[in-house]
Amino acid sequence: MKFRFLLSIIVLLSFGLIATPASASGFTDIGDTHRAKDEIYFLSTGQIVNGSNGYFYPDREVTRAEAAAMIGRSLNLNGTKTNTIFKDVGSGNFASGYIQSAVNKKIISGYNDGTFRPNVPVTRGEMALLISRAFQYNATTVSSASSELMQRGIAQGMSNGSFGASLSIKRADFSVFLARAINSGLRLEGQSLLFPEKKYVNTNILNFRSGPSVNYPVIDKLSYGIPVEIAYKIGDWGYVRTLKGQEGFLHMDFLSDDLSGPIIPEPVDPLSEEVVVLDAGHGKPDNGASAFGIYEKDVVLATALKAEKYFKQTPLNVKMTRTTDNKVELEDRVSYAKQVGGDLFISIHANSFNGSAHGSETYYYGIASTNPNIDQSQALATYIQERLLTAWGTTDRGVKHGNFHVIRENTMPAVLTELGFIDYKPDNDKLRSSYWQDQAAKAIFLGTLDYYYHYEKKDVLKLYDTVGAKPSSKLH
């Protein structure tokens, strides 16, 4: 089963449906050989787990609050912060909404003294019971819950033959068990999966996804009347199999027992209509600027791919002018942006002078006769520049008019940002660092959200939560 899931990921990668960051999970401490890489990546894609400053901290113990949040996100429970029934979990607790929602679903409970003890580590036995209740395995004891998880290929015992129920569980192990509970394609080989329930697609076009939320990539689109077989449900989503043998997730609201009812239109998030084009400058054989053993083409591509990862965590539609080390001609970058219906164009570069200049700057084209989006472009440049300065702490070289082809010839708000000077050692140290590339990528993402929030007045407030940030002050 795990091979089948990995094969589907490879197919998605080949069609550009999933970002390809430096390591598969996007976390500095989760390399390609990490034992929990696939499971952490799966959960991260669905925004079920997250890290901090580019790190996942796989060996850190999971607290009761964190467990409630991860279970809650898996089931798409209401995570809005709220008062709870527990005297030690106020509305300010990050997991308060998930805790109360999980209590309402009888997934978790507190202690006899009216506390929840949100910061107490979760044991492996408690984890087994949580998963059993969340996914309706109906186990009532630690022993039976542990057996259920092992029989389903979700968990394994310890080397001494026990389940280790009293041991605290680490973030990596919790991620493994949770991901396998959600996606049977990640489970250990052994138990055959049954698909006892049959339903039909009851909407014109239904997105077939790799996970149980709109955060997961679309692997196919199913038309009205297509029959599917359902193995199990994760909240409002079903893990299904199509006639072609594909396995994945569909929202149950758009499946019917028969085709006698009316066609139900699938709701469309208006943000999914927004197309952000990321343009990594240069590309082999055009190295761009170079110094201290690194090339501009490599730095900006790595940064663009990391930025793509952040946009992929939202409904915003992100497109890349290049994802490999191959040069794209300037006119082709512009024509591609127009072809995909781009709403914003962000070109990423690194600067060079004589080893003495340093800092960050962002350009827009300020002559309306060519690109009429002067005010929009200037606003976008301003927000990205401010976020980049905050993230990198570099010298502010300003927001400027620039006569560059990719922003001059475009027909949408377009900017070109110069992250830093590759021939100035302190800037170079950041440009070559995967961590600082990620910080720049996040700055570009947040600057784009700031533009939408402040200038376009679009409802992107919830998107800041994907990186634990808030809107900037209004600058433009």
C-alpha cells in the first residue's frame, strides 16, 4: 500500500501538482532518509502538522493540546479559539477550539478535577485511544485500541514485544500513526482494505484529492454519475476507489446513493481563482551573477520553490515559470504568465556590483503606457520589500522603478525583487543558506498576502495561519 501511495506522489510531482522543496517534507530536520518523512510530508501538505522556523522537531514529545489540534485538523473540526469546559484551557490557548470540538465529538476528555492539562505529554496508549475514537474503531480500552492499530497496519509494537503504552510519544511517531490512520496507502503491508459501500458522484465536476481536505492536491476530476466504492470516512471525507482503481479522497456531500437527486454544485473558493506567477531568474546555461562559489540561478530557483510550497498550502493558484535548472527566455516568461491567466507576477533575483554594495530592493515598472498596473505593482513591491527586510535584516535599498522586460511587458501587477548582493559576503551567506532562502520565500508569500489583504481587500486573513503570522501594518 505504501508503494502505491508513493507512486501516486511521483505522478503528481511529474505533473507539477506538488512542490518539490529541498527535502521532501520541507523541514530542515526531516531529510529524505528520515523514517517518518512520507507521513510527515503527507500531514504537512494538509496543514495538519507544522513546524517552527523551518524545523519540525521530530523527537519532541507531543502534548495533549498538540494532539487535540492535530486530530482536530485531520477531521476538519472547528479550530476557532473559544472558551472550553476546562478551567486550565482558556480561549487564548492555540488549541482551545480543537479541544472543545473534540470534547463535543467525545474524542477526548479531561480529568476529574475539571482540568485538561494541555501541556502534559501524550502516551502511546492515549494516542491509540484518541485515534480509535477519532476514526471510529470503537475500541474502549488501551489494549483493544493498540490491537486495532496494529491489525490495521497503523502502528507497530516495541522491540520487546509490548506496545509501550505508558511511554510518551514523539512528534515523528504521532505523525506516522496519524497519517496511516488517515491514508491507508501509507499503512504497513498485511491487512486487505475493504470497500463495502457504493455511491455516485452527484455534481458536474468533483475534485478527487490525495488527502481529506481542500489543502491536498487534486489527482483527478470525476464527472457526474461516476460510481465509487468507499472504504472508510475521515470526518466529512471518504477514502474511495474508482473504477480505474485509483484511491483517494472525495467529500461525502457530493456523493449519493443513487442519481435521482438534483446535481449539487461543488463550492469554489474565490481565492482559487487568483493566479500568482513565481519567476526564478536565469537558468542553465545563464548562471546570472556569481560569487563565493554559488550562482544566482541556483539560489533564486531554490527560493522560488520554497515560496511555491507556501502558496501551495493555500487556495491561491501558484504557477512557476521554471522549476528546473533550464533557462526560459524573457519573452517566454511573460507569455507564460499571460497564458495561465496570472493575476500577480513576482520575479526573484540576486544582485551583484563590486563587492561593496549590499541590501535588498524591489522593482516595479512605473510607466503606464506599457504596463498600466503601476499602483498595484508599487503596492505589491512595497509589501514584499518590507517583509523581506524584516525576515533578513538587510539594508533597505528601497522600492524603485525598474525597466526590466518581465515587469515592463507584463499585463498584470508585476515586481522584481533582488534578495541581496551575491558578491557581498554577509548577503552571500544568506543567499546560500537553505534556512535563509526559506525565510525569503516566506517573506514573498507574506508580502503577497499583505497586498491582497490591504490593497485588494480580499479575504486572505485565514491564510496567514498557515505560517502562524498576522497581516502587516498598512504601508501603501
